[in-house]
Amino acid sequence: MNVLTALLEARTGQQIAAYRSWRLDTALKPLLRDRNLDTLDQLVTQLLEGNDRLIGDRIVDALVNQETSFFRDAQVFEMLAEAVAAAESGGRRARIWCAGCSTGQEPLSLAMLFADRHETTGAPVPEIVATDVSDAAIARARAGRFSQFEIQRGLPVRRMVRWFDTTGSDWIAKPDLLKRVVFRRMNLMADPAPAGRFDVVLCRNVLLYLSATTKEQVFPKIAAALNPGGVFVMGAGETVIGQTRLFEPSKRFRGFYETPR
């Protein structure tokens, strides 16, 4: 199955460790079913034949890790509110980039958080840009459609009712919520960062799956996208220590990193 893991790494920089090779069977099972195939070897054959230009995209979309939930790690969002408030000196509107946004729960959580804050305090609502390498994930994020299981992961009833409508067993984000986030496809390894500078960049549980060489390309891109003193947020199991000098642990916001002033 080296062909499949090599495809994923070439397209996204993400790696699947040998001990996690079980993910290939699990993630690609729906694609095998759609194509009436019995084995991954048959899928690899179709890929190598090159007759279907979309099959590589579908394989990558299936293999990219899209684990996410609303308000994942609640204390992170509490600290983010403080970081954004600090960036809003003089009433300036802050900018946030969610890199590796998956199916949209993280940026939509931010949109809800700051919309609620605006209604309470009148503080400006930050501009939120969200990107992901997966076309399928971005399409789902733009649609704002979530299953009952997805909507209940981290989202209290008050926010479910305030920001979502129901259709059958699914929940659909209201237009007023979706318009607060700009979603776009972006390959963190190969594509340029969104235009302009940001006060906060979230890239949680993404670099965890990248090789050291790929991280050497990504860290400078994120650093260049941040305003001086901007805040960089990684996942709980990730760190920049020993990997780059472009960021340093934040003295203001515990667990976050900053660009040197």
C-alpha cells in the first residue's frame, strides 16, 4: 500500500505511520464500495492506469485526517477570546486564519463565539478565513450540514437552536453564521497563504502528521502570515520547540506561541 501513502504525502505532506496502516482499509472502504472493488490492490491498479483523473483526489480526500468537533478543547477558545481582544486595540477588526479547518466546526465555533461577544459587548467581529486541503471537506464546510452526532459534539443546545436549523436528522448552519467565515481550498504545503496578515493562526493537529521536511516549509509560511506579535495555536500534543525559531512560547497566552516582536 506504499503507493497510497506516497500519494497522500506527495499531495498534502501528511504521512501515515506503519503502525496506523489500518486507516487505509477503514478510510477507503466507502470508495471501494462506490467503485465495486473488493481490495485496495484493485484501487491501486485503477490509480496507476491513469484513466480516471479524479480517483487520486478521492483517495486523498478519504485519507486526510478530518477529526474535528465544535469548540474542541474549550479552554483554547477562552484563551483565543483574550488573544483577539488584545489584538483589537483602537477598535481594529482582528483577522483569524484556521488552517486545516476540516469540515468547518472550528471556524464556525469561532464565528459563534465572537458573534455572541458582539451582541453582549459590541466588540468587532473578527474576519475568519478557513482553509483545508480537501475539496470534499471544504464543500461540506460551506454547506454547513452536520449529522446529529456531529452537532452534539461540543455544541450546547442553546447554540444549536440559535445558529442551526433542522432538516430530517441533519442540522444546517443558518446563512447568518456561514457568511461569517470565508472557506477556501488550500494545500498548506504547496499553496500561498491567504492574502494579508493575521492576528491569530490556528493550525491544530495538522503538523502532527507532516514530515520534518514539510514542516520546514510550513512554519515560515505561517510566520509570514502573522502580524508582529501574532498568536500561533497548535494542538495539545504539538510544539514548535526544537523544530523552528520562528515562534516562541507566549508569555501572555499559556499554550500558544507568538512571533518575536
